[in-house]
Amino acid sequence: MTLGITSCTDQFEETNINPNLISEITSGAVLNPVIYTMLSNNTAKNYDITA
């Protein structure tokens, strides 16, 4: 018994494009979550000290 496995590779790169994915990362996209996390941690620590 012979089993042949074939794959479709024609136009794979065009098919595998995600239109919702950004092509370049800006510094703001990386920095904003860092700032938010720092502020939220400092707020929680401040609340623990004063409460």
C-alpha cells in the first residue's frame, strides 16, 4: 500500500497574511503597558501603606 502525502504550497505567503497584525511595533505600543503596570503596582503599594 502506497500513501502519498502532498501539500499545497502555491500562493502560501499571500494566503498566510493576517490583516489585523501590525507590521511595525512603535515605542508607545511597548512602553504603555510598562507604564500602566508600574502605576498600578505603585498605587497598590501606596494603598497598603496608608490603609
